[in-house]
Amino acid sequence: MVSILASLPVRSGFKLLFHDTKDVWRIRAKMLCHGIQFQDLPYREMEKLRQFHRNLIKAIPLLMISIPPFANFLVFVLMYLFPRQLLIPHFWTPRQQVEFRGVYHSFRAQHHQPVLRGLEDMSQQVKDVRLNDLCTKVQRGGHPKVSEIIAVRSLFSRPPLGIKRMNVDQMRHMCRLLFLTPHLPGFLIGRRLKSHVLELLLLDRALMRLRPQQLTESELKQACYVRGLNSDGLNLNQCHEWLSQWLQVSTSLKESEVSLLLYNLVLLSVNYPKSSSPH
């Protein structure tokens, strides 16, 4: 037991978790007392609530396992054997942080090509040469310009590309891009995707109010990662360049066009920085 505990950053993890819990309670209290809505929060507070909520959901299975009497030893063994699957990032070592982000991104990257093929198929339905050219460029390894993505944004406010009428198979691939379970009925998947992508849009607007240049290195890399880019192998200039491109697209969108952000998780990240181009 002692050797297992020593192999896990338990003490520092609980300190970080306790600190985050206090922050979340403070933010929630501020929202309640002053009638502040989520979309009016500063970027860092928004992101804190988003991450804490996701971590809490991930921690539920481990908490359930630990309920029976004398289950503590089993819990610690499972924590040691399966840290990526069972532990929230507070309890990962710095090396595990990088390794596990790479693993999760590799899972996400498996759905890049299905999403692109689906978008290419739908470009034939909408009969828009700009969207077809965009798909072809990305499929051939090119990195799209921001102007090329913004030029087709109106197509994403109506079927078959609009958030309310997307193909169910396509939505299941989209779930993997956001680390959501695809194993739900289609109407529930659609509601979850809409909720998460609208949250992402609000985060982008809050980030623009803060200004991306104010982010620390870890915040910058996390912001890129959340939006589809594995930033661990990139330098800060590349991260800033990519995030600037993302925000130019995001801040140009109406809420009715928000499904374009889901495709942007692939369009902007799949060939970056291998084939980066000016925007």
C-alpha cells in the first residue's frame, strides 16, 4: 500500500483539488449573489467551472467503487494500475500529463478522416464549390486559410450541416472529438453536442475579452488542446498563431452557425503545423 501511494502524486493532487473546489464554490456563490450568468464570467472562471464539471463526472465511478466497506485497498490498486482511466488530471504526474494528453488526442485523431469524409459527402449535397474546395484542400494535406472557412459559414446554419439536422453517424464521430460518449440515442447526442459547442463559443468570446496574449503557457496549451490541437510538441508562437486562427473563425460566427466550430476541431488542426499557411 505504501509503495502504491508513493507512486501517485496523492498529496499534491488533493491540495490542487481542494484549491479548485474552493474556487468553484467562490465562483458559484458570486453568480448566485450577484445574478451573474455563465456567459458573463471572466474566461478563467468559465474555464475553471468547465474543467471542474468534467473532472467531477470522471471521478464518479471511482467514488462508487470506494463506497463498500474495506474497498480502500482495491481503490488504490486500481488508481495505480489505471491512472489515465480513473484519475482526474490533479493526480497525474507532469510526465503523465503529457503522455495521457497524447493518448487521448490519438483517440480523437482516429475520427478526423471520418469527419472530413462526411463533410465532403455533404458538400456534394449543398452543391457549394467553396466547401468542396475546402474539403479537397484539407484532404490533400493543406492547412486552410481562415478566410476559406469563414466563406462557407452560412452553409452551417441549415440542413444538412446545421447543428439540429446533422447526420447521426457524423454526430457520433463529433462526440469523440469532444471526448463525449457516442453511445446515446441520436437526439440526446445532438443536444449534448449543441450544449458543449455553445459553451465553447462562450469561452471563445470570454477569451477575446481577456485577450489571448494574457494566457500563461499552460493556459495557452490547454486552450489549444480543448479546441482540437495537441499542442505539447509545439512552441508558443505556433500555439498563439493557431489559437488566433481559431478565434478569428469563432468570433465571426452566429449561434445558428455554431456547428462549423465542430468541424473546425478537424479543419484547423489535422494538418497543423505540417502545412501551415498564412491567414
